[in-house]
Amino acid sequence: MRSNVSEPTGGAAWEGPPPPESFTRVTLRPIANPLPLGFGALALATVLVAGSQLGWIPTSETTSVALILLAAVAPAQLLTSIVSYHARDGVAGTGMGTLAGTWAAMGLILLTSEPGSTGHAPGLLLLVAAAVMLVPAAGAALGKLVPAAVLTITAIRFALTGIWEFTGSNGWKVASAIVGLILGGFAIYAAAALGLEAAAKRTVLPVGHRGKGAEAAAGDFRDQIAGIVHEPGVRQQL
């Protein structure tokens, strides 16, 4: 039978099982940054919907808009959310997961509703999504200012569109579309900045790293694993 008694360096016998630190290992796996994909999909969605709101896309093509949201946008953002959680970034995972669900729902609503119509159900969906988006926006502001700005503008865009869905007012629709185009520009910039940063392994376009974000981008290995025992997947409770 195997003995649980070990001999410490001081020579005195130590009885009992070994401490968990002596045999516990936490494995980290490097992955590619998924955020350029997620922000690129956001740019595609918001510009496409803005074009539909402004009449650039005729109502006869509403089904095409819906299918693009379902086939090109929602899956890309869902993938971004899943990979972000695997990368230990709950802020990005929450933001992209909320976007994936919201765009998928709007795609299905557009697919099954009368083209050009509005409704209280999608309006309430968008207003709640706007409030939810402020949560990852606040978290992102602690580390990266550009992604925080994108998520904040997304919340504004959803809120304006939700008000339009409730009121049917053309003014709210135009305001929502204009903010949607602005959001598209910010999302493209964020995708480019983060994509170039990942490719060059350094900051090429300003992202607004600060606090933990700056530490994550420039810190050494010890900085990256500091406090890992308190993270979900290692601690006992989420």
C-alpha cells in the first residue's frame, strides 16, 4: 500500500495527503482574438438595417435583409461570444452573445412580419437589449475604450430603434438609422484596430488600452495568470 507520509527538507515526517497545490494544474490555451470577427459582423448588421430604414434597400428585399442577419451576422457573433468565454473574457462574451441573440431575433421578425411594419414586441426586445448592452460596455470601459464606445453606441442604436418600433414615427427611424451608420464606422475601426494589433503583436491603431486592458496587452506572463484561482472554471462557484 502506498504511504501518505513524506519527508520534508527539515527531516521531520509529515503525515496526511499532499496539499492540492502540489498536484493541481490549470491549462491555458492560446487562441486568436475573435473580436475583429464580432465587430465586423456588427458593422455589417447595423449598416444593412440602416440602409433598409433609409430606403436604400427597398421593402421588397426585406427577406434578404432577414436572411443576411440570420446567416452571416448572428452565427459570427455567437462564435465570437463562445471563443471570448474560452479566452476568459466575460465582457466580450456577454456583449457578443447579446448581439447574436438580438440580431437573430430581429432577423426572424423581419422574415415573418409584413415588410416595413413595426411592433411592440420587437420594440420591447430592442429596449431591453439596449439596457443589457450597457453592462458589457461598462466592463469594457475598464480596459479598452474603443470597444466600450462601440458597445455604448450599440445600446443607443437599439434604444432608438426600439422607440421607433413602439411609435412608428419617421423621425425616430431616421435618427436610429443615422446612429446605425455611425456605429458601423466605429465597429469597422474597432475590427481593424484589434485585427492589426493581433497580426502585428503590438498596437497599430489606438484602442484605448487602460488599467487591466493595458496590463493584458503589455504585461508579462505572471500578470496574465495573476488571480486565476478566483476565476470561473477554477473556483467552485461562478
